Amino acid sequence: MWKWPALVSIQLLCFQAVYCYSVSGQHSTGATPQNIREPFFEVVEIDRLMEITVERRSRKKQIVEQIYNYPRLLSFVSQLYANGMTLAGFPTDAESYAISIEEIPIRIANLRSTLIGTKIAQISDLHMGRYYRAEHLAEAVALINQQSPDFVCMTGDYVGTYPTDVVEMVEPLLRLNAPTFATLGNHDYKRNSLPYVLHAFEQLPIRLLRNESVQVKSGLWVAGLDDLLYGTPNIGKTLCSVPRDETVILLAHEPDYFRKVVAQELPIALQMSGHTHGGQIQLPARSEDAFGRKMWTPRRALPRYGQLYPPGLLQVGHRSLYTNRGLGFTGPSIRINCPPEITLFTLQAEA
């Protein structure tokens, strides 16, 4: 960054030296301006030269921002990665569709003894469509059933390529063995998708929670908050039916809502979210970030209300946030160091 200003400074000094030399030569020889040969360069005022420098920097910044626009960057990196994998003889979709089961113990303050050991599965961001079809979801459902969870939570974004594609999730989700609860995400509202999503859920034995709560076990509630970007979220309405001192799990598509949960000390033990896909591409970093991770995702890769917290588990006081990496894709169907995820939580009493 220092090279460009330094180069400009050197050029200015050279211009000034040559100009002063030519002027001093006029006075020393007694020559008239008509007899003096003009310098080979056009003398530019310093102020104007600095203005040009600023303009060039501004144009360079705009170009860089366009180049590093995330969809373009993701497409470029994805294509580069895919070409390299193909040349190496590996299938390009190996990591993109290889589901990782993340087993996460969740310690909860004042958890009833009857709830200790409760198992909850979470999936998120199916994005049914061109890159994530019914057969992919069927594989995920089979893996969930193998874990025998007490219930399943889904945290939004069922729509992918086209709103009509969401119907593909119905048949695989009918095979879930455990009671299932769901909330909506931003893509479930975009492009007039909501009617198609609601119609799909009408065909499923899944409880869709939009600013409401339901008791799943004695002392344990699941609350679903409407989408922050396009829905009408109302946390007061969501929690109004929950008795005091009972454990609440909040399904909120966008993880950044956790900032409000902490700031307002809401009675929520665990917030489950998705939305970010973990960035889909995570690159090794030289040093740890604020959360102790040595992985880096471009900020432009993360959507609005998904930029404050990393994927995975984060605990603040007696409250926890878990951001699931999702199953599907937005943009190219590729993941690097960020496999699709099924999360399996086990509730434990806080020591």
C-alpha cells in the first residue's frame, strides 16, 4: 500500500527539480522565454496531481470491490477448485454432498433431571432445487433416523432454485421417525415463495412455528421466531405462552438475533440457527480470530444478519447459540472445508 504514495512523491520531487533547474537556467544565461526549450513533460500542479491520485485510488477500490463481489469470487474459486479436483482424478462433489454429523453436548442451567440426555437433531437450509434434490434429502433423513433423536428441528430456507421445487422435500421428510418442528427463513419469502412453502408443510406432519411456542416435553419448549429479513418476528408473542423457569430452545433462522437474546437476557437456553451455510468456503488463516478459529471466510460471503458469529457452538453466560452449516447451497454447488451438516444435540445439566 505504501509503494504508490512513495512513487508519486518521488515523481513530484523529480518534476519540481527539473522545473526549478530550467527556470534557474533562464535567469543565469539571460535567455528569454522564447529562446528556452520547453520541458519534455507537462508541468502539473501538485494539487491537481494529488486529485488524480485520489481519483485513481477510488477507481481501483471500485474495481477491487467488483472483482471480490462474493458471487463472482465464489464462482471463480469453485471453478478453479472443480478443475483441480477433476485433473487430480477426484469427484468434484465429494465434499459438497458428504454429510457430517456433529455431536454437540449442550449444558443448560437448571435443567430438569428428566430432560438430561434428550437428543435433538437439527437440519437447515435445504434449498431444494437444481443442486439439492429429493435423493440428497432422503440420505440426510436416513442418517437422522439412525441417530434416533427425541425430536428434530428445522431452521428455514427450504426454497432453492425455484419456489415450485420446494415440493420435492415432502416425500423424504415424510420418512422422519421423530416429531419435527420448523421455522421459516428468508428464502422462503423471496420471489413469492411463501404460498408454495406453506402448501408443502400442509402435506407434512411437521409443526411450523411462526412466532409461537410448543411444549415438547415436561419443562422443555421449542419456540419458532419468524424470519428477521422478510417475516414479522415478534419475540414477545413467541414466548408469551412459556411458563417461567422452563427450558426454551429458540429456532431463529438468522444467527445474529442472538445478540438481542443476550442483550435483553431473554429466557432462552439455546438458539438454533442456519442462514450462513458456514460461508460454503472456509480457508485456512494465519492466526486465530476472536472466537479462536483458524479458518477464514470473506465477510462478503456471509449474508445480512449472519456476520457476527462463526458457524458452530458459541456460549455466552448461560445461553448458547449454534449455527448449522446447512445441507444445500446458494450459488455454485460446492463446499470447501465446510461440509453439509446434521447436528445432534444432547442436553446436559450445567455443573
